[in-house]
Amino acid sequence: MAAPERGSRHPSHSRRVLDSVLVSGPSSRNPSPIIRFGAFEVSLDSGELRQQGKRVKLQEQPFQVLVALLERPGELVSREELRTKLWPADTFVDFDHSLNAAVKRLRDALGDSADAPVFVETLARRGYRFIGSIDGPDAPGETAIVVAPERGHALSSRLWIAAAFVSFIGVGVLVLLARRLPSRPTQIVERKLTANSSENKVYSAAVSPDGKYLAYTDDTSIYLKLIRTGETHTVPLPPDFSARIHIDAWFPDGSHLLVSHQKRMAKQGNGLPGIGHSLWSISVFGGSPRHLADDGAGGSISPDGSHIAFQRSDFGREEWVMRSDGTEQVKVAADKSSWVGSPRWSPDGNRIAYIRMAQTYTTQESSLEVNEWRKHNAQTILSENNLGPSLYWLPNGFIVYTVGDTENQQGASLWMALVPASGNTLASPKRLTRGIGWINQVTGSADGKMLAFLRENTVSSVYVGTLAPDRTHLLAHSKLTLDENQNLPFAWTPDSKSVFFSSNRNGNSEIFKQTTDHSSAENVMTSSEVLLQPRVAPDRSELLYISTPKPSDPKTPSSIFAIPITGGPPRLVLRDVGIWNVQCSPLPSAICLYSTMTGNTSQTFRFDVQTGKHSDPPQIDPSCNWSLSPDGLKRAIVCDGEKGTIRLRSTLTGETRKLTIKGWDELGSIVWSADGRLLFAVWQHEFDTALLRITLDGKISPLLRSSDPQILGAIPSPDGRSLAIAGASTTRNVWQIEDLR
């Protein structure tokens, strides 16, 4: 028996689901030709779509698309299936254009949107899915049946393979779940609980067990807010406990908080203290904090209050469990090749769940693991590259998790699904939220009826700074891009008058050009793929860029294209798997390099920009950021885990010299000055950032220092007079949702 396509159910089960919607009453045997969803109803007899009783004009093909989707609610209906249904085999038609037009007319009739769908969701290059809730009839004395809750974006294909062989059992599970759900869909309303600005963003928050209080922290203090009235009080803390605190959870007694404390360490060469993390218990009424564990963060308290699960070591490489007094600490999971999010407890306290992630430049691999912590038995129950790090396990056995928006890097949604007592797949996924913004730290009341979470929106903008003649400081800097999107600069035009940058302002990352004295940008290159890193070719006649398909995985090939710098059609230069960086030096050296990433290993090749041929062997590095010198003879390399070191490596021989950086050793992006005599690097310490000027003998002077926006990188103009600077500003506040039944 062939396994069904990923995202689909067994065909016979789909027919039964539709039949259950069409049944006119509990004792009726004949199906009704009416299907209702939202404010709409579809009459199969008359072939009409009606909204609140009024007929909605809809052509035949869009209507047939709607019927096909309603026949299998919550499932993928492939483009090929729709082609077979709408156009006979001997029909000559521009299928892609015609289907896209039919779906657009359907969405227009429903008042739906491709960017924020309510009824019809697009699964890129695969097909469509009906994601609304379908209601039964409203006749007196009859019960409406809610079916087909929305499915997760990327559940493991094992769920669908298993469904092909155990559909009978699956139907039984659905019946049991239906009894637990309300007879009519409940509208989940999001409510904003805090309204902090980007200059004073909320860093952490947790809801009290009784759902009455919100404890949260920002730059100024730790607060306790009565949710019903909004009345807010400061939680008193000792003076020596004034460093930033992250609220992890409430203890079941409702009067103590588990917090991660950023402990000050010995001062570094730049006069700033180092940071270490530890876990503490504090009272909301004040008093002395109680120390629980060093080198710990992201704690979670078991439902009975007896144990604490937490992260430890190198930004969360390990999961640990200890008793709530800090004793009997046990490591339950560890993996040096990935990191884990904050753990969450199962209702019975026998398991913990967490998100495991492995990150490369182009791809994030993530999965949801459930761990029987006493047995150290971890099992993956969901694999999805867009999973966020935050989870919450509800008392009824459902788990709430975060899924990032594949079309909008700033977007994410909360989903809810049942965690099986045994087995390795989630059941009955349902979307809870649809707001814009990334989601962090989900917490909830003890009864599971109310959740609170942090939603953040980050905007990266391009700024232009003017360097002093001696290049020791910036004379001025101002914002170039004035929209609220992700804008990242990578190159200048040869005349130093315009900046090339990538931006997702049209919903997808594309290439733009903007002159420094204009407020609007020109779209240079658009594509259905993700376009990044516009770089000027050696002869300055072309612009190179990286193009990666959506969605992608570590094995998906990326491409380097070239387009005339004055505009024109693109030409393919080369393809390779995992391309994450491309740079060229100008004539006369004309050296071009690109790097690929496999796991945590980067390979850098020299290539010919005209033929696309590259030379072997590549230079091998760990996960590092690098910049090519203007003469093409050296790369400046900054690697993870090598604090205070810049490698200067020959592109011809591989010979390497280490440049030691004192004090400002937490370096990120790096770039050469236009004349090759200096380096510009970004330093970051917690939420503080700086743009540094570094001489080739290791002398440092800060050009710009900022915590809002945070500095991401800089690109010098060819004339050496200006810098295009990337800066990111973030707002982060607490939101609440209720009625999760």
C-alpha cells in the first residue's frame, strides 16, 4: 500500500469527515447539500456561494477549487489534483496562470488574503489547504459538528504514513477528541498586557498560577501587575541583586518566582563585567533571594513544585533536572552539535519537552523532543525547521508551540496539539494565534485556560554614516531606509552614491538600490526565491547575488547569479549546496570567493565570475564570518568560540596570522576598509553593541556605540568616506489569550 502524501490523510477517512459535516442531524441518513464555514455557506445543489444568505458571485473554476478544498478540510490538495479536477487531460491551458487566477478570485470572494489567510492557505509550489472551521447545520435541536482543526505546517511524515495503516484507530481518537472540544468554535482573542517602547522592551514575563497576576521585567525593574485592573507594583530587590533578571516561572505557592540571574563576573579589558547565569527563588513580597544553582537559566517548575528543569552550559547545550531546593542535579540531555530551548513539564511531572535546534547560515533544523527524564529517554515527536524555542504544556495534555511564518521572517503563530502518552507524533494540531511578530516565552495559568507570551517585532534598517577625514570617528549618521522591514546593506555603487541592500518589503527578500539623498528605493531584482548579498563584480559592470529556493533544507542547492549593474536579465554563474557568503575584490586583483556550510564546517572556494568554475581544494574553517581584502590577498576571519582573535589568512597560500583584540573581544561581523588599511568590526555585549575601527596592529577605537538600534554590520563606500550601517530595533511586549478549550 502506498503511503499518502505528506500533509494528507487516508482517502476513506477524508470522505467520512466530509460526510460527518454534511449530515443534517444525528439520526439523518441523507446528506445535506449545504456546507457552512464562518459567515459563508456553499450549496452543492445550486453551485452557489452565499454570505449571510446573500449570493456571492463566483465563477465555475474558483467554485470547484473551493469544493475540492472543503472535501478535505485541513489537508493539502495538490496543484496536480486541482488540474485534473478542473481541466480534462486533452485541454490546452496555461495551467499555472489559470489556477493562480482561480485561487485569487476565490480569495477575493471570501475576503481572504494570501499573506494572512483565514480560509485558504498556500503551501508553496505544492498546493492549497482549507484552514477554516467547518460548521454543521443550524437547525433547531441539532448539534453542529466542528471538524478538521488546522494542521501544523510541517508535521513529521511518519504521522501520515501511520495514518494509512491505522485509520480505524485514528477515527476513534478523533471521536474522543471531538468530545473534548466545544460544539462550536471559540474565537480566541489576543489582548496586549504591556505597552513598552523599543527603548524599554520587556525581557521576560510569567503568569501566576491563579491567572490573576503578571510578573515581568524590563530595563528598569521587575514588576507585578494585577491583570484585571492593570495596577502595577515594583517587586523589591536587594541592591546587590540589581543586574538584569529573567523571570522563568512561578512556584505553585503563588508567592515566589524562579528567576535566571545574570551574575557579574570579573571586568574585562574594556571595563565591562563578564556575565554568568544562575537560578534563584525570589519572593514577590521582597526579601533575600535564595540561590538554587550556578550556570543555569531558563528554568521550569514541575506541577507539584518538587523539581526544576533548566538549561545549562554554553547557551543551552544541556538540559538538567534538580529538586526545587537545588539539590540532586542530574543531566538528562546533551548535544554539542545543537542547542536546546527552555524545558517544559508534562502534567504528571514524568516528562519534559523542549525544542532542539541546529543552525547554519541558510537553514535552521529544529525538532520537538519529549524526554522521560528519569530514564534519559528522549523521543522526537515533531520535526519542523520553523519551530521557535518556546513551549508550554497544558494540564489537558495538549502542548503549545511556536511555528515561524515561512513567508515572513518576522511572523510566528502559536499552535496547540495533543502529546501522545506513547508513540512519536502529535495529534490534532490547531492554530491559536495569527499576529505579526516573533513569539518568545509562553507561560500560563495552572488550569490552562489563559496563556501569556512575549511577542517581539524587529526592524533592521540601513543607516549612512560619514567618516571624519582621519577615519577615527563618525561625523554624523542618519537612517536611509524609512520602512518597517528587514533591510540589510551589502555593497555600494562604484560612484559611492547609492547603497545596494536586500529587503523583504514585498514579502520576499529581494535586491534594492537607494541613493543616499533619496527617501525611496529602486527594485533591482525580484524572484520567488530568497535573494541575498548583492556584491559588485570585479570589473564593476555586474552585480552578484545569492539565490536560494523556498523552502530550503541543508541539501537544497543555492545559486550565484550576475545581473548588469545598470539593469537587465540575470545570468547563472554557479550552483552549490549551502552557499552563505560571496565576495569579490575589484580590479586589478579580481579575486572572487564563495563559501558553503556543511554542519559547522565552512568551505571557501575561489571561482571565476565569468565561467563559474571554482578551484580546489577549498580553505576549511569552522563556523566563521569573513571579509575579503580589497587586494584579494587576505581574508579577515572571526570565528565562534575564538574570542579576542581575528585571523588574517592568505587567499593564495592559506598562511594565517592572528590579530589579538584586547578588551573588545566579543566580535561578530567584520569588513575591510576601502583601502585595506583598517578593519571595521561589530562588538556585542549582552544588548550593547559598538562599531569598532581596528588597525592591523590591533589598536581599537569605537566609531559608534548603541543598544537601540543594535549595530549588525557596516559596509564602507568605495571612496572611503562613508559607511552603510545595518541597525536593528526591537519592540517586545506581553500578550494574553484565553478560552483554549
